[in-house]
Amino acid sequence: MFETVIGLEVHAQLNTKTKIFCRCAISFGDDANTNVCPTCLGLPGALPVLNKEVVKKSIMFATAIDAKVNQNSIFARKNYFYPDLPKGYQISQFEVPIIDKGHLVIDFKNGEHKTIGITRAHLEEDAGKNIHEGEYSKVDLNRACTPLLEIVSEPDMRSSEEAILYLKKLHSIVRYLEISDANMQEGSFRCDANVSIRPKGDNKLYTRVEIKNLNSFKFIQKAIEYEVNRQSNAWEDGTYEDEVRQETRLFDTNKGVTRSMRGKEEAADYRYFPDPDLLPVNISEELFEECRHIPEMPDEKKARYIKEFNLKEYDAGIITSTLEMARFFENMISEGATSKTAVTWLSVELIGRLKGGVTIENSPINSKKLANLVKRIDDKTISGKAGKDVLDYLMENDISVDDTIDELGLKQVSDDGAIIAIIDEILSANTDKVEQYKSGKDKLFGFFVGQTMKASKGKANPQKVNELLKGKLS
């Protein structure tokens, strides 16, 4: 039996208005090579100047993961040639990163928790983008010099499940801090996975393989699982030393396999040396203290929801898993929805209906409308079953909750007189079953409830039906 060892390197693009070392705007989708200047193109005589906002956002992140901030860090030149790296080197941090030694906690469905160490997080500039069209390759340098925070974990994860929980937690942290839009489709939150295996009980670290540029939770999980399976088979077949080499691999999303890209470089291959054009980063005490005041983080918000709204730990975890969910929930509460019902109708009913790329952010039903639906269920205007019909209708029609209830004729009957009249008819038509019930066949009570609800076309208040039937049959 084997144990999986996973470490992750995440590149989070920081959402500053301008690039890390120049005043070019950061953009996505603009015409190729329109947001460039001599500095980000690496032209002779152009000098980089560090963007202060990048430092501020880094300090905020360090605070969120309880990490050390190096108040004196150094930028280095990482030398390698690639078509989308116009200078022939990347400005990054090597010996002294801006952030050292942090951690975050991942939560499992069974209520257990695990702490994952974060080795370091350092600042660097992004490269451009290669575009391959038929026989030609093009280079778009709009992305060159975009600020990245590279977050490097300890090899603490032991399964693809743990890796995804870690990534989702990290994703939620940078979104809560609002230091990155973390849009995986646009590449502003992407991951390299380092994967190796070892016999269970062995503490040695064996050959690791890096899977490069993964930008989807689904594909990250599939890539890790494929690679673990590939390495395990090679070990069992006796071909491990030949098949598993320290290399960089790419994940083929169509075929679900990893393929060799190149041999994995070591630090020495990059010939790191301090960048002579950039002074060491010196963070003053004033700036340090200013940036340590951060918003409420997911774990803090989760603890508060459990205490303040009496939510179950699992439910609170779901609601706080993303900033958008938490804001939606809090807006529902501010509109008068009860917390327990709001959780169910948000995390189960609404989320379950969002398909085809529709998210909570562009849902056709906003927090106010869902809160109104929850209130109509809580005040017994409609039943929970009818609420699902209302929600389905609202997904397709721009109409109010109350108008939908009227239009669909779903208003619940709670008038005692109307329900008693239906019950009397049911009992009169089933005198034999009434006698059997009174003789001890208690299970017939469900029959009477069902017949009453059927006769009312599902509109009778079930609680009232139960109460009134018990009175009539006693």
C-alpha cells in the first residue's frame, strides 16, 4: 500500500490597478499587446519600480494565514528563456520572500480538521501568453509584469480530496481579503501540483512530479489521481525508476492523462541573483500595522454563524465557503428570513438549481426574493413542497414571490373551518376505517392525513390537519 504526498504551488494574481513594476493597466481580454511599456517589455534603459499596493495585499494575506512577514525582503532575477518572457529573466523572490511559514485549516465532511503548512509566499511578475493557431504561434504580452503572489505549501496533503479542500480554502481566503478576483477560467488563480508516492509508514520523500498550470478544481483532482495511479503502477511493475522522473508534466483534459513536458529544473538552473535595479523591500512599522487590519475571514465567520445563528458546523461551513454565499446569506437575514430556513433554501434548493455556468453572483433570484420565499414558508402561507414549485417558477420568470403564489394557486389553507369541513367528509366516507383506528390501528392516521391533503389539493396546512384530525378521532 502506498501513501500519497502532495505539495501545491498556487499563483494568485493580485488585483492592483497597475502592474507590479510599471504603470500599465492590468486587464483581461483587451487587444493583444496594447497594455505594454518599455519596462514590462524589458527594453534597454527602462527601470522597474515596485507597486506599493502589491506589498499591502501581501501583508494582508500573511495576516490571514498567521504567517511571518519579512519586513526586509529581496527581489531576484530568475533566468530562463521563453517566448512570453521578453526580458529573458523573471523578477521574483528567492532567498528572502515577503512571507514565511503560515498555515490554514481544512475541514472534512465528517467534522474532522487538518492543518496544512504554508512554507512561503513570494512576489513575482507574471509572463505573457503564447497563442498557438495552426502552424503559427503568437505572443500577447499584456499579462507580462502582472503581480503574482506564489503560495507554496508544505507537502502535507495525502489525497486529491485534501488538495482540493486546501485549494478551495485558499481561494476563499484571497476572495474574502479581496486581494484577487481568483478567476480560475482567466488564469488569475492557478496551481502547480507536486505529486509523489511512498510505501505506507515510510517517511522518505521519493521522486516528485510537477503537474503544471492547472486552473480548475475538477481537473486538478483528476490530474493528481491519474498521476498517483501512474506512479503506483510503475512501482508495482518494477519500472518506477525508469517511468517516474523528476519532471514537469501537463494534464491533457480531453484524455484525462498527464504527459511529459520537460525535465524539472532545480534552483541552480535558474542562476538566481539579486536584481540590481530593485532595492530591498523595507516595510515600515506604520505600513505593517496598517495592513494587518483585515476583514472577517471564513473560519471566523463560520464560528460566528454557529454561535449567533445556531447553525450546524457543516451548514456554517457551506455558507461561509465563498464570500458570495456569505453575503447572500447575510442579506437574506437582513431581509427578515430565519437563519435555519435560509441555510436550507440557499445551500440546497437554490444552489441545486444553478446550472450551466450560472453562479450565486448572477443567479436569476437575488437574496431579497429568496428571503421573501423563506418568509412565506415560515409564516405558513405556503408549504415547503409548494415553495419548491415557487422557486422553479421564479427561476424562469421575473415575478415577485407573492404574485407567483397567487398565479400558481399555492396559498396554504390554514382556516380551521375549511379544513374541518374536508375532514368531516373524509371521515364520513370512511366510517369502517374510523372504527378500525379507534380499535387500535394507529397506522390508519396517515391514511386520513393523506386523504385530507389530497382533497385539499395539497393546500391544507399539514400541521393544522394533524391537530384537527387528532381532535376528531379522539
